Amino acid sequence: ATVLAACMFGSASAAELVVGFSQIGSESGWRAAETTVTKQEAEKRGVDLKFSDAQQKQENQIKALRSFVAQGVNAIFLAPVVETGWDDVLKEAKEAEIPVILLDRTIKAPDDLYLTAVTSDQVHEGKVAGEWLVKNAGDKKCNIVELQGTTGSSPAIARKKGFEEALAGHENFKIVRSQTGDFTRSKGKEVMESFLKAENGGKDICALYAHNDDMAVGGIQAIKEAGLKPGKDILVVSIDAVPDIFQAMAAGEANATVELTPNMAGPAFDVLDAYLKDKKEPPKWIQTESKLYTPADDPMKVYEAKKGLGY
Ligand code: GYE
């Protein structure tokens, strides 16, 4: 009833729209930017955003969702840390007639349990990263180490899959080590240090593929401390396009990244408005763009431009 009233009186009463946002945490620069942008978008639209930080724990997200349902919010935004284990709580939201929109990660659940998902094509991102490497590493034997995202998360699963698809049929490329760095800079550095030790001090590694830029930045640090040149001795390719990776590119220490917009909330609020107003069902997937950046793209200029966008 509150929603209808809010809509009938146009944007002035949109302030009555209450949206609960269950955020994963602040593991990466990209994640922090998504939080900032979501809050900005809510404010711009006069939406009352109830923000909850789960500190990487699914159980905290489930608690947050139950509390949003109990409060009777008009809608829920959920950035799901892992793919599975959401059915029960999403059924509760559905019974309460509260639409749920997934942000930036997908889940394995019947798709009538959420209104839509605003995400990138994460298999494609991995593929773009892999294709860049295949094209640019030459014909020599290339041993790759991989820093995976959070275990069980859709981007970790899909970005691995897409990357491997790009390598298929190119026999000189081989992933020799692959481990999670949990999407964080510190864990990325720590795991890269162990990779370097295990691979002849890094001399046997040709490339680092990291599922996000933060882990790549941590990896770059580890490579430097091992006395090698990131970007040259070991090629570095990753995903997100956060400002720091462009600084690394400008310094010749990173080679390619695939852009992920931190503005998932904008499209989410747009379809939510249309849904609450006219019951207009959005498509189940709203795909955001993925663009490859390399040092040829004037990295310091991109760095400056990115700085204002929630980073
Ligand atoms: O790439 C990474 C973050 O869920 C797609 O999560 C997102 C990923 C993003 O922490 O930096």
C-alpha cells in the first residue's frame, strides 16, 4: 500500500520507498565503490536505503534479509557472496511479496525467487582476459598462475571457466597453480608469494591471472619483492578496472584489465520503479558492459576519470 501511494503522487513521495541492501563486505576497491555508488543513487532518487554489511559471511546476509522482511521494506538488493544456499530466505521474501534484485553476482536458485539480476557476463570477462593473454604472450611455453576469487562465488567460478575456454586449443599455455585469494589485496599477495616460491622464485611463471584487480595489485607487490618485474617478467591480467590498476599500468607493471561498472544500483532502481509502478516484469538478467583496457588506453587519464566515480 505504501508503494502504491508513493507512486501515485509521483517523485515527491518517492522518499517513502524503502530498500534494504545486503552488501557482501568491503573486500575490494570495486566493492567499496559499488557501496558508495549505491548510496549515491538512492539519495539521488530519494530512496531510504537500509544498508547492511555482511563482512563476507552468508549467514550475516541471510540475517539481514530476514530483518528486511520483518521491517517490511519495499524491495531488497542482494549482492550474494556465494551461489548456493539462498532458496529458503528468498522464499520468505517472496511470501512477503518483497521483490529481490541481485547485484553483481548470480545464484543457483529457481529464477522466480528474484525479480532480476544486474551483473556482468562473468564467463565472458574471463574469456576476454584469456584471449588477451593468448594474443600477447607469444608462441613460447607460458606457465600461468591464477588467483581465484572467493570460493563458491559466481565470479570465481565463471571467470575461471571463461579464462580456461580462451586457453583451450593453445597447448603452450598451462595453468600451473590456482588458488583463492578471496578477492583481497593481502590474500592475493600472500598466495602469490607461495606461487613464486613454488615456481623457481617466479622464474618459471610467465603470467598472473587474477580474478580481480585488488589481488593483482597484491600479486604485483609480491613479484617486485621477489626481484622480478611485473608486467614484463610476469605478465599481469585481471578484472574490474579500479583506479589502482591504471596506476600500475602507467608504471608498466600491469598489462590488461576488464572493466566492471560499480553502478549496478542505477539499472536496479530503474527496473524496480517500473515494476512497482506498472508491475512491469524486467528481463531476468540485466547485463552490464565489459571492456578491455591495456596500457595503450592512456592509463593515467583513465585513473583520473575513475577517481570521481565512487572510488
Ligand atoms: O569483481 C570483485 C569483488 O562480485 C563481480 O566482487 C563482483 C566481484 C568483483 O569483490 O572485485
